[in-house]
Amino acid sequence: MSGADTDAKAAVLLVSDEWDERASTRRILEGAGFSVTGAAPGAEIPILQAGLTDLVVTDNADVSKRLKGDPLARHPPVLQLQRAGDSRSAPAPEADACLEAPADPAALVAVASALVRAGRAERHELDAACACQAALDGIGFGVGLLDSAGLFRQVNRAMCELLGKTGDEILGSTHREAPSGAEEPERGWPFERARRSLGRESAEIEAGGRWFEVMADPLLDASGAFAGAVSTVMDVTARKSAERERERLLSQLDGERARLETVLQQMPAGVIMAEAPSGTLVMINGRVESIFRGPFRTGGGVKDYLQYPAFRPQGRPYRPEEHPLARTVATGEAVADEEMEFVRADGTRAAVLVSSTPIRDREGVVVAGVLTLHDVTERSQLEQQLRQAQKMEAMGRLAGGVAHDFNNLLTIIGGYGQMVRDALAAEDPLRKDLDAILESSERASALTRQLLTFSRRQMVEPRVLDLNRQVSKVHRMLRRVIGEDIELVTILTPDATRIKADPAQIEQVLLNLAVNARDAMPKGGELTIETAVIEAAAGTAVPGALKPGPYVTLVIADTGIGMDAETQSHLFEPFFTTKRKGKGTGLGLSTVYGIVKQSAGEVVIESELGRGTSVRIFFPLAEERVKAAGAAGHRPAARPGTETILLVEDDAEVRRLTAEMLTRQGYAVLEAASGQTAIRLWQQHKASIDMLLTDVVMPLMAGPELATRLRAGRPELKVLYMSGYAGELLEQYGVASAAAAFLHKPFTSDVLAHSVRALLDGKGGA
């Protein structure tokens, strides 16, 4: 066959300084399908370094010597062309083949093709051998290839390091010499046994004070006959020492177990000891069973310790291998103060602080693990209550800020709404729409007060109210809260149900109790709200420390699951709840209790498992009559004024609305967006200013500071504060939100007019 048939892609490097000869040879080779590159002697090295040459053809003996004389180089085959009478082309022994020049084309192509095939085969075989050796050298234990006679033919680097010999020293030696000085095992050499069984054989061999595990895996030829074996050698001295040390330690542990158990039984912490790596429980003190309220047995594995389900503080369950004791006996990990939650034998949950420590022998091998458990259930509950209280405090602070901004918006909505309503004729149909807007604004204001009640930052505004009317007012809202599968029944007494309380707080009481009743009737039922007026006479059985006299009672009764006596004894404790985790704060009934007590009343709860719950609240009957609510259109108009008022408000919309309200009442208004602007207006008009109306909380200069500075020159100056904040925040500024000279946002035009007129007329304020 021609070179074109077999070596069409073979690359030939033609090295010669004879241009004619090089051109002739090149034409022959290229005609046969070779890819030919030419180079002068000495210039061939860079081309060869690229690694793309299959054959070098040269007429220079020095080139042959140079290429074949480098033992570290891997060059392609060399074909030397000998020109008669030319000493430079004398045959070099280093060349792979020689032809006289000019060469016969057929001979040249045939020899070149043969050399290319031989070179490629040699490189392939060499690459395979290198890859095999590299793979063997990557194995961390000793590996050697044995022929059928048991002689080493190839070994890896780890084998040399393990035996302390070079590869040349090992190659050709027998399997009995690896490791050196070893005596034949009782069952015979692994290689000899593998020859007979044609399966893997192994043995532990002692040599030179060290222990080795030797394995032989047979190699079979194509016919299935034994052709050699793969021998692996691993140093197991540490493992053998560990096993002996373990046996020694376990023997020692057995001897001291009785004394140690006596000490452990007196410890306040639970202690569990497990041996490694099996995890067998070898010791448990009595405190463990006390913590888990159930039995443990020794002799089992760590799974016996895992018989009680365990969870992380976030609620994710532990997998068996994640338990601290399991980790310690498996890996030697030391665990310190890991929080876990266990489900005890009686179904209750225990918060446990767990530490796990490995016990090591003299060489550092883990032989056992010791687990200590501290029951911190009570402490955890207290911490949880503290976190809940802190969360409520943070929510309260947030509620204060939200209420301020929300009340500013409600002031604008309600103020402009009332002014538009008052400007309409009595028969105008738009008045009904505006009445609905104003009513919604009032309900939104009440919602803000409820939010502040929850956070205990509400400005409490007790007044005489009709309890029947309050129940009727929230009836629709309660209907939506309890759901369609619960029937709501109201039984209202015809007697006057006057009590003195904050209306928003009474709504909160009704809402909290209705929600509790709903949760107690998951499959539906009946919720009854009943009012009555009773007379508590001297000597009769009345709840708590109620004084004799008339009382209005509010009863909220359900047909739910009821409560046992133990649960009832904790009902008013803050954070106590019978609802599932995350479904209740435990503040509902404690808030009800606080509101009722604040209103000089008493609350009594009667319940029985399976028979429902009845909450009975006693309010003192108020002697005063119920005053008309201060809603838009229900107060007599305030007397118009002619005085000058300095209005200070940082919110532009609220300031503009308030100024418009005052102007319509006849007052002259000087507007300021800050305390600094107010001082400049004061300096210009102080002789004509009759009253300061200022927001409490403002940037740079608060309202009380502004009032102090203005009163320094005129102590009799009338000051009316206004704010959407309430409670503790206002007290920080020295303002009592319940004072007569305080206007709580949101307010309407008539409320503003009455407050201003009352202060100017000397009927209250500061």
C-alpha cells in the first residue's frame, strides 16, 4: 500500500541544507499523501517541541545523533538519507532506518509509512504505560502487579514508600518479600491462595514491629487461566494498636464502672456513655430517666438514646446521625451546649442543653463518648416569655409610630370631610356619602386605639357609655370574626347598662373573648353574649372584692371544648396559652383582665371539659347619664372667635387643614412649619397672639420646648398641644395626653373649635 492509503495525515519534518535534495524528497512524500515541513539543521527543535511530527527525514548524521542521543526527549522516528561521498550523511547508528540518496520513491514511501506506524504504536504503548503508572501512583496505599510466578512487574509510589525501597529494588522480587522479613501467615500467602481460589485473598502480616494487611486479587487471561495478581499492601499498625488499646480500656472501664456509676448517680445532670465506634450504651445515670420520664437500657446502641424524638430550636427534627452523641462516637467531634428539644415519654416537651465529649486513648483514637444533659425547660420557658415581652414592646413602639402617621391622615380625612358636610344643605344626598366617610374615619381611629391598647400605649379615655349599644355596635364585626359555622346569639337586658370605661377597650374585650370562643369551637357551635343589671347585696356571694351595689354584667358563653381546673388556674397569666405554637400570644385574657380591673370591675371564668366556657364580667353601674358622642354633627356649635392663634405643625397638610378650620371659626391664624419659624413669627406679632396651638413631636424643636421659650416672656400665654402619639412617648416630652389642653389626632372641626374656645375662655388647659 502507498503512504497515501495508510498515512494520509502523517506529518514529516524534512531536515536538510541541500535545497535540491530536500525539494525532491518533499515532492515524493507529499505525492504519497504525507504533510511535509522543511527545516535547516539546528532549526528542527522548535518544530518538534510542538509535538505534531510523526517522522523526521534527514541527510545529516548530526541531526540523527542529536535527536536520538537525548534520553529525556521523546522524538519521532528518524529516517536518514545517505548521499554517496558525503561524510555528513554517513549512516548514524542512532537513526531508525537508512536509505541511499537519491532514494527510490517506492522504497522511501514504504519505509516512511512503516516508521510512522511503528512510532505511533510505540508512543501509544508508552502513553498507556505512563497513564497506568500515574493512576497507580494516585492510590494512597501500596499497589503492585505480580506475574504468574509471583514476581513484581510494576509498583506504585506508595508501595515504595511503604516498604522503604526504590522501584528498581522491588521489581523482580517475589510477593513474599513485600513486606521484608514477614513470616508466612498461618493460612498461607495471599498470592498462593488467590492462585488456587481465583478470588480475593488477604492476611494480616507482622514484620519489623509493624502490621500490614496484604490482599491479592487474581488476574485472568482470555481463557480464564491465572495470569498474575494485583497485590495491595496497607499499614494497619495504628488500627491494631487501637484495637489492643480499646480492649485494655474496656477492661479498665469494667473494673471502675461500679465506682463511677455511684458518682454519676449523684450528679444533677443526665449522663450517657457510649463506646466507639459501635455506639453501644455502657452507662446511664438515673437523672437521664428523670429528664425523659421514661426508661433507658444499657447494652443497646445509640438508637436507644434516639428513641425520644429530638428537634432543633427552630423545629427541624434531628436525623439519627446528627445527634451529638452519634457525632462524637462516629467522628470524635466535641459538642458544647447544644440546645435540643425532646418529646418525653409522657408526650410533653423538654428543653435540654447537651454537651458531648470524646474519650481518647493514648494515641488519640476515640474509644467512647460521654453525653451530659441539663434540663433547662423552665429557664427556656422564661426566656421565651422574655423574648415575647420584648417583641410586644417592639411592636408597641412600632404601633406608636404608625398611629402617629395614621392619625395625621385621619385628621385630614375627617377634617375636610366634616367641613364639606357642614357646607352642604341638610337635604343634599351627598351628606349620606360624607356621613359614611366620617363614620369610617371614626372606625379607623378606633382601630388605631385598639392597636395601642394591645401595646399598652393607648391614651385611655374612660367615659360613661351604654354597654348594650357597644355590643350592638360590634355585632357585625364579631359575626365576621367567628365564621359561618358558629351561631351568634345576643340577649340584651332592657335595663340601662351604663358603665364608665374606654369604648375602644370594651370593643377589645368583646373581640378577644369572641376569638377565644371561636378557637374553642373548631367544629362550630353557639356563642352567646348577654347583658344584665344585678344588685350585689351585703353578705351575698359576689366575685373577688366587689363592693355591694348595682352592677352591669357581661356574659360571653360558648359551647366549645372547655378547660380543666389546671388550665383555669393559669388563664390570666401573661403568655399562657392552650393554643398550638404560633397560634396565640397568651396575652388575650391577660389584656381582658387588665381592662376590666382598670374599669373597677371583676371577671370570673367558669368552664368544664366538654361543657363549654362562660366568661362573666362585672362593671359598676354608672350613676351619670350617657353623654352624646363627639361625632361630627352631634355637638352644639362652638362660639366663633376673633383671637389670633399661632399654629405650629410640621405636616403641611395637617397644618393647612387646621388653619382652614380655625379661619372658618373667625380666628386669625399665623402658620409655622417648625419651632424656629414660630419664634420668628412670635417676635413679630407677640402682642397680638392669644394662643399657641402646637404639635408635640417635631424635628429640631418639640412643642413643649417652644412653649417654654414663648412663655418666658409671657407666662399667661394659652397653649394647646396636639399629637397623634399617645402614652409614654408624650410623657417623655412632659405632656399628659389626658390633660384638658391636649387635642388628640385625629380631630374634627367642631372638636377643634370646642377645645380652642374652652381654653381661651379659661375653662381648662395650660
